[in-house]
Amino acid sequence: MSAAEAVFRQDFPVKGGDFGKAGTVACRIKELLKDLGLDTWTVRRAAIVAYEAEMNVIMYAWEARVDLAVSAGAVHLVFDDRGPGIPDIELAMTEGYTTATAEMRELGFGAGMGLPNIKRNADDFRIESEVGRGTRLDITIRTNGHRTS
Amino acid sequence: MNNPNYHAIHITKDKCLGCVHCMSACPTRAIRVGEGKARIIDQLCIDCAECLRVCPYEAVHSHTTSFASLEAFEYKVAIPSTVIYGQFGPTVLPNEILSALRRVGFDEVYDLSSICELNCAATEEYLNEHPSPRPYITSTCPVVVRIIQRRYPSLCGQILPIEPPREIGAKILRTILPKALGIPAEKIGIIHITPCPAKMVSINSPATLARSYLDGAISIRDIFPQILKALRKSEEDALMRHLFPETLFSGIGMGWSLAGGETRGLKSHRAVAVSGIGDTMRVLDEVEGGLLQDIDVLECTVCPDGCVGGPLGVENRFLAKSRILELVAAAGEHAVVDQKDVSRLYHRNFLSFDHPVAPAEPRPLDSDPDKAIRKAQRRETIFAGLPLKDCGICGAPDCRTLADDIVRGFARLEDCPFIKKEAR
């Protein structure tokens, strides 16, 4: 990464419990990445990651800040939330594991695919969590130089 | 003929007053108003006809086929959308409508409800053979195909590759009629009758076929007066003709034009039906975000309540829907298509797309990645300085779009009336 390389940065707030706005931030991010000329599959992976992470905040946390940074080579997303935190990260990373309430599952959320799905679609994934304070996801999706134009 | 930017929706400049109704209604922000006239941006328009619905001055029109232009054909065949059965009162039966169309001047008229049933059976077979990806999205609505090409390119591969009933019907007739009639194929005109302007898009610029099997599409609105006249002339005979029905209607296909109708006949798959342009876009966003993978097939139609809500129909869609529901109830679960026939056609690929749907050319802010990033940064700065009133006076539908137009070089900051005022 050269020092002169252009980086696009933007941050978005997400409010916990705001199911009415579910997916809005993910859609904004998706539109932005298309405008920046990233290829279809990088955009799709970023959309899936952003959707899952945004849903996690809405379902479990109180609020979060999403930081997006896009350079020619990579999409970098940080989801930093204030919330209950995750006591056992290893368990939370297990496919199908969920702490979603019956109510959430009835709405079609919380199938326990969230965190593993984010990891699967990311090139680099880091998670830190402190019980009672919050969780931070650090996600990188490389564009591999594939661009649409 | 296959121009990817062919459109069925156009603005008649003489009638356009340059108001902002169409621009505010456009779901893809494809309209700008400049020099007192509305203008459609070809690469963004999906032919949904929301503009046609809201224009108070009838300045938005659709290019459908005129009945007079069919004179070139030696033999004229109509295959009307099943929407037509809901356009007349409760005493007018589907058979009478088909027979009235013959008297209007078509040499033959075929019902599509059986082909709708066939399409549903083929869809079932396709889903059985293809366990992934999920969900598949149906392709009956040409606007849905176009919006996926333009806004959801990663979903092109999830479009279920079975041709819609109108194309399958026309393909069957094009195969059998020349031999049966002894008339060369090119002298037989096969015409769809429809409440939908976008059918002209799938005919003139097909996304999945080398060439459409249809020769044109007449709007229900245009041909309605002639059908009505023919119906009135034969009111008394109709009473007796009820006793000798000429066509057997499919109970499964009859409700095809109502939201959920395309997938109602599926036996072993989970389907979700979405209608209306706003909801369709919302759900496609979710699918692109990886949701709805537990759904086998997603039926999307951009008109409210399905094709029955098409802008070129005559009867209001609530009455039309109620009438069609009566006909569905009367036909019951009556099947007219043999599953073995469907299977044979399906395995001969007779019902499939010629080629998959290709994504449209993307529109990044700049083809150079670094320049695109700088333009996106500039766009945010410009947007932050705009009044956020989304008044439309600048000629763009909202402040965000104006900022986008400015960095793309299509507009200037001074176009904003509020900025102008401050500068003075």
C-alpha cells in the first residue's frame, strides 16, 4: 500500500433493536462499493458480511459504529458495538449456535449463521469482545485487483 | 435488434410540462428535469412504468404494437395474458373473450392458462434437479430481469432459467402452426395482449433468447373497445355458447396474473411472492445480502398485486383481481397439462433460456479506482453542503442524486436553488 493511495472512509451509526431499519447500512455500503467500481463478487461478499454484522448489532447490541475504508485493493469494515459482549467466542463461531430468542427466530433472524458466515465471506476476520461492554469485528475483503471496468 | 438500452417507455416532449411527478416516482432515479422537460437516462431505466402511472398530463407513453400494423401478416394469432379474463363483468366468461378477439380480427386466439400450468410444472422439475443456489427468482416479469441486470448483477445466476408462459406459448405455436396451416412461419404473426409495457422490452431486447418468439404486444387498453363492441354484438349467442365451451381452462394457470399465482401450483417447494416495485427492490437487496436462502423460489412482479395491476389494463385492479379469483375458484384445481408431456419438453430444453441473463454494464464513478475514490469523497463533501430538502428544483430527484450528478459531470452545484441564493 503506497502512501499516496486514495482511501475512501465513511462511518455509519447502527441502533440496537431498530428492526425497521435492518439492512439500511448494508445497502448503503453496497451502493458505495458499486460506485467505486469494485467487481460484482467483492460487492456481494461485502454485502453479505455487512448484512450479517448489522443484524447482529440490531438483534443483540445497544448501538454500534461502522467504519468503512475502501482502497483500490481492499474493503475494510469495523463494527464496534456497545452491548452485552460475547462470553464464549469459540462457541459463538460454531455454525448453528444461536442465542436468539424464539421471537427473533420467528421473524426469520438468528439462525446461528451470522458470525461463521461473516468469517466465510471475509479474507481476514478478527473478533474481540468484552462481556458487559461490547464486541468489535474487524473484517477485510480483498478485491484481488478484479474490477468491473 | 437486441439493443440492451431499448426502452418501451418514452416521454412525449410536447405534452411534458417539466413538473416533478415522474422524477419523484422513479424507483431507480432515472429521470431528470432540465430545460422544462423530463428526460429518462437509458442506462438506469428499468421500464417499470411508475412514471407512466403518475404523469398527470399523459406525457409518458409506451411503445406497444398497434392492431393496424398486423396487416403485414397473412395469419394473425393472439395469445392474451390471463389478465384479460378479469377485465370484463362477472357474466362474461373467458371463452367469450377469446371468441370476441377472433371477431376483432385474429385468425386464432389461444388461452395461456394451460401454458402457465406447464411453466409451473417445469419449474417444479427444475427445482428438484437443482438444489442450489437458493432462492431462484422467476423471470415472468421483464422488469425484474432488467432490474437484476442493472442493480443486482450478482443475482443474474439465480434467475430460474425457464421461459415465461408467453414465450413458451408462442414457441409452441411457431413450431406447430406453419406445418398445420401450410403458411410460412414468417407470415404468421403471434401477438401477446397485455397490461404491461415492459413486454415490448422482452420482445425487442430479449435478455435470455436469441430472438423472441412473439411478434409484438398489444395493450389491453388499446384493444379493449373493440373487444367490448364484439362482445355486445353477440350477447345473445354467448348464452348458448356457454354450453359448448371451446377451450378448457387450467385451474392452476388461471390465477397466474395475481401475486403468488405463478408459484401456487408448486407441490414440494417453498415459494415467496413479492409484488410492487418498492417491495421487490427491498427483497432483492435482502437476497443480495445473503438472506432468504431457506426459500426455494422467489416470485417477483413489480406491478402491485402482480400483472393484474399492470398500468395498461382497463378494469381497476381490485375488481379485476376479484373476478379472476372467482374464475380460479370455478376452475378449481383442474389440470389440463400432462406431467409426462412437460417432462419431455423440459428434457429437450424446449422450455429453457437460450442463454443466461448477463449483467448490464456497471456505472462506477470513474473507471480508475483512485479517481473513483476521490470522486466519492467529493460527492460526500458536496452532499453535506446541500439543503437536504429533496425539492427537485435542480432537476435531480433528491440532493444525494444531485451530488452524484455533479461528480459525474452531469450537473453543477449552482443548479441547487438554495446554494444560488446564498451565493448572491
